[in-house]
Amino acid sequence: MKLDKQTQTLLDDLAAQAGDIHDIEISIETSRQGARAMFLGLAGEIEAQVSSQDLHIEHNGIHVGVRCYRPAQSLASPSPAVVFVHGGGWSLGDVDCYDGLVKDLCQQSGVVFFSVEYSLAPEHKFPCALQQVIAVVDWLQENHQQLELDPTKISLMGDSAGGNLALVAAHNLHQQQPNTLSNLYLVYPVVDSFSPHETYPSRMQYGDGNLLLTREAIKDTCNWYLAPEQSAADVNVSPLFIEDMTHLPATSVLLAGCDPLYDEGILLAKKLKQAGVLNTLTCFENTIHAFFSFAVLDVCKLARSNIANQLKHDLT
């Protein structure tokens, strides 16, 4: 697949900057600073009539921060809500890095968003972040009246490792209580941290370091996330291995064509379709992993509009 001109220019600019934000040999703080600079530098100018408030949630002994975003014009009253889980290999990024993205989606869709400030690896290993995401959904369900939310229209969304957490959280929530979530939105999710890279041609073709996400980063961030005794084959780590997906909510999958994670995303979509829960599959063929965060790209703006329209369609 061929990169579009804007994506290629972005990569050329990034290549001129030293350092790999996922480099296991440099300190985690240096990696986080590099990721933050990249995400904020490529976020673009977002003008949104959206109010935001930082909240601290405590649910069943689990503590986690969230940022609540409310649009000036809500889609409905009480409002649908989306719990957003950011990417960054479970170890990089934060609510601030994704602030512009979430504001943009909130403004375009008219839906209330809750962006989760989950605890990062390697300081906080699996399943800490997963438990926090589940706690946020449970807390919203229990407090929906106070928050003026429609409890039948609460959804999960995440990109990359955040997509992994969103999918695994939905799996656990719906095993405990079917129909907890109305929808699930996965943007180039990490779904197989167990299989060798050679399993997926897209990892071999696109993961050599020229297209932002590398094979080494996929491996290293998994090692940061998991304790040594934790198997990456666990479905709560590699949700592609969930045998029966029929219990999941209606799921939309958005992929990038020039992404090492493309092939596993396609496999996931096939399994979701076989289970009867695939809502939509959309692929932006000529761009890269993480493009959804880079509003300097026209393809990013198009993808966000696509997701916002999907939210309007699904949640009204």
C-alpha cells in the first residue's frame, strides 16, 4: 500500500527528530516526554464548544481519574456517553495528550465523553489499567441519573492499546452482565501480543521502523505491561483469542492500511462478523498507525468525522 502525501511528509518530519519513543533502552520518563511532544505537536488546532471537568472516581476500592467532556449541544437528553481509553502501549500517553482528539469527537457527535487516566505500565502492571476501565463503566452505570446519562447508551472506545483495554473490558463486563454497553469502537486495536511477528505479514512489511510503530515497540511495550509470570496468550491480554464473541456489543473497527497491526485487526473483524456483532469495518488504506491522533492530517479529520457520524447513527 502507498502512503498519502501528507502522511509521508509527517513521517519525514518525525524521522528528522532523534529517538524512539518506545526505546526500552532509554528511561520511561524520556519515552513519555517524547510521546507527549509528538502527540501535542501533531494534534492540530481544535476549536470546540465543549466543557470539561476532571473527576476522581472510587469504585469498589479502585481509584482512577477521568476527564468528562460535555458538548454545548447534546445529541439527546439524557445523553449517551462514551468511555474513551487512550493508546500508547499501556505505558505512554495520558488524557492531556488526547484532549484535542476527545474534544473533537465530543463536539462533532454531541455525545458526552469520559476519558480515562488509567495507571501506566511498567509501574502498574496488568490488570491494573483494565480494572480501572471496568470501574469507570460500572461507576457511570451506577451514577447515570446524577450525571444525566442514558444507561442504555453507554459505549467504550479506544485506540491501539486503548482499543485492547476497551475490547477486554467489554468482554469482561458482558460476561458479568449482558447489555452493559450499547456499542464498542476500536481504532487499530492491539489484539494479539502472543503470536510471533511472522504470523502477520503486515508486521513484517510495516514494522521495520519507517512507519512509526515498530515490531520492537510492540514487543517492548507488552513486556512493560505484563509481569514475567503473566501469559500473553491470556484472552485478557490478547483478545483475538476469545473463542466466542457473541456476547460482545455491536462493534465498529477502524484500521490503517499501512499499520503493523492491520492484519490482526482484519482477523478480529472477521471473528466479530462470524459472531454477528460486527457493526462496521472501515480502513483508511494509505496512512499509518496512530494517525487518528494527528489532526494535522486530512485523513485524520475524515476518520474522526466517520466515527462521529457513526456515534450519531448508533446512539440516537
